Amino acid sequence: MQKNIEQHTAGPANLEKAIKKHFEQASLPDFGDYLFVRITDRLNYERQLKTLKPKLWAAVGAFLCGLGLLIFSFEISLHAFFQTPTSHYFSLMFTDFSVILNNWQDYSLSIIESLPLGSLALLLSSVLASIVLVDFSAHQFLNFRRTLNSVHYGPDNKVV
């Protein structure tokens, strides 16, 4: 039993030797390299799927967390913007534009002072985090699709 475990954990070279040895001992007709290549391709395909499935679930979770974070930070920022006089300063831009042009330095300082910087920083960081998480998710989905499309087997393991 320990010998089998050591053979499977040692790497692909030992697995190849074990498969060839099994073919020799089973007294099967010589299939050449065709059957061996199909078996190793299928093993590689299953190994890729086994490593990609957790990454795919992590990508789905990351996408949902990023979406939740974005909605949460948007709600907080919207609430903070309505509590500050920033919206009044922006509406002043459309009603008394000549006054703003005459006192543009004071006006710009007033807008900067009235911004809710904490919620603005939270909103911008959540947008950045969401972009990174969506990129990670898209990359994992593409890897999974590429792996599924690269296989040459149908549902009943026949070559398509």
C-alpha cells in the first residue's frame, strides 16, 4: 500500500512507468502510444479541473464580495454626501456662475472642505477592489472555459 502511495506522489514520470507496467502485465494487445496518450491526456484534464474548481468558486465568492462591498460603500457615501453641504455648493454652480467665477479660489476651497473624505476614500477603495476582484473572476472563468473547451472527449468518453 505504501509503495502505491509513493508511486502516485512521486510525479508524472512514475505514473507513466506504472501505466506502462500495468499494460505489460495485463497481457493486453499492443495499442501503441494511442491509448497511453489518451489516458495521460485524460489524467491531465482531470488534474486541471481539480485545481481549477476551487479557484472558480473563489472567483464567484470574490465577485459577490466585491459587489456587496461596492453597494455598501455607495450607500455610506451617498448618506455622507447628503449630510454635508457639498450638494449645495454644486447647485450654486448652476444658479450663480458669475459669483463663482469672481471667487473661484474660495469656492474651490469650500468644496474641498465640505467633501466627506472618509466615505469618499471608502468608495474609491471599494471601486478599486471591485475592479481587481472582477478581473480575478474573469481570469478564472476564462481559464475554466479554456480547459473545458480543450478536451476532446464527449460525455461518454468518446473522441469527438
